[in-house]
Amino acid sequence: MRKILLAGAMLAAAFGPARAADDVTLQLKWVTQGQFAGYYVAADKGFYEEEGLNVTIKPGGPDVAPVQVLAGGAADVMVDWMPSALAAREKGVPVVNIAQPFARSGLNMVCRKETGIEKPEDFKGKTLGTWFFGNEYPLYSWLAKLGLPRDGSAEGVTIQKIGFNVDPLLQKQADCITAMTYNEYWQIIDAGIPESELVVFNYTDEGVATLEDGLYVLEDKLKDPAFVDQMVRFVRASMKGWEYARENPDEAADIVLENDATGAQTEKHQRRMVREINKLTEGTDGTLNMVDYEQTVKTLLSGGSTPVITKVPEGATSTAVTDKL
């Protein structure tokens, strides 16, 4: 018995008491839905716990600006689109991209065929609906590339600020609206407008795609080795969650539904959304592709007299985390 107790004491001395899990708060860009399946899966399947993390996932919404939440210290890391993040950085909020789970853009511009729009140049004189809170920046860059002012004139376009639904297109208040491949596009179809009556422009095909749903932290936090270590573990577990979602899309959607406190999401929509989202995360380990980054910067700089950003960003990305995955 004495030998057993002695052995136990030696082990305790060698390894010390069990280490408490590190708390990490993630601020999402939008409400709980399949767009963020990888994070919910990582939490549900214990991937964060395996990395010694206690992760709190905070949903977003129409009144939540992730950059403000991060800057205010209410989150350690946020999900945001790169145009919004780079615009915020130029305005003085030192956000840095530490990982890029989404390798491709899911942004479309969807128009009713009856408007006569066949190509982007046909936007002239039309009303285009878009979300704001930083989501409008890709469209603004595209319009600048097309030489179309946003002044509501016959030679330009009228910009309509829309909610996060497809009603303006359904009710013909807008000729075209922004729509994600994994969400609003299918809402339009489900509302009864067949694909044959739509004209869809994909931002990637038009050469104006920008990176979406990256992970961002405040720059000063990266000076702390302990924080960097937390983020390495967080990103590693999150990417494991995304991999699991690709292999088990229906289960991933069910996990999302279990975390939807509003009860607003449906099984059909979420299962379809996860499958579409999986197309955007496939083939990446979370490392930012610098070619895609430079394309995003180029697009955001090409805004004519009103570019989204006015100069090439410095220090806006870091490999401090992904180099250690």
C-alpha cells in the first residue's frame, strides 16, 4: 500500500493537478445556422474539449457587429468577411486574419429574368438590393469595376438596403438581390420562383469574389504566446469539426438545429445549407491562400472614387497560428 501511495505521489508531482480548460469565446457573423456547422460540431463532438478548451459560441444577428464585439473584448475570436475586416482595420480596429476555413465565396447576385438583365452591364438603371454591415463592400467594388455609380441615376444603379430575406425580389421591389449559394438562393426557389425565371451572377465567375468567413483576432493578442497556443488548438479543433461536417452533413445539420435557441431553422433548409457550405470549405486546412487574399485586396481597392480600402493593408494577416497546426 505504501508503494502504491508513493507511486501516486510521484505521478502527481510529475504531472501536477489536472489543467483547467482555457476559455475561448467565438463571435459568429450571423445567427445559428449551417454556415457555422464546423464550430458547433467541434463543440458537440468534444473536439474543443480534447484540445483543453471551453468554447462559448455567440450567435450574431442583424444588430450584432462582430468587429465591435471583438474590439470591445466580449469575444476572443470572430468570424467575419474579409472586406468588412480590412475596412475596419483601415479605420483603426487592429483585426488580423489568423485562419481561413472558407476557401471559396458563396456570394451571388440573383435577378428576375423578366427585368431584361442578361449581363452585369445591364444593371444600369436598375435597383439592386444588398445587405449592409460590411456585406455591401463586394458589390460596391463590382459596380466600380463596371463603371456604374451608386447614385440612383439612369446611368447608374439604385442601391436598396435589404433585410436578411428575399422579400424585395419576390415583391419586385428590387430587380436583383444579393444571395448566398447556401441560403437566400434556395429561399427564392422555395418561394416558388423556378430557376428558369432567374439570372444568377456568381461573384467568383465575375472576377470580383472576396474571401468570406475567416477567423480574426486583435493584433496585440498575438504577442501573447499563451493566446497563440489557444488559437492553434481552437483552429485545429474547428477544422476537425469542418471535416466531420463534410463527412456527416446530416448529423452536422442536426447538431446545428439542436443549438438553434430560436427554433426558426428547419431540417430541410439546414441539411441543404450544410451541403452547400461544405463546397466552400473543402480542400483547405484553414491556411489563408495568399493569392486569394491579394485578389480580395485588389477587388476592394478598385472602388474608383469610393474604394472600400484606400491602400494595401499591412499586417492584416498572420501565420502565427496556422504554421503550428
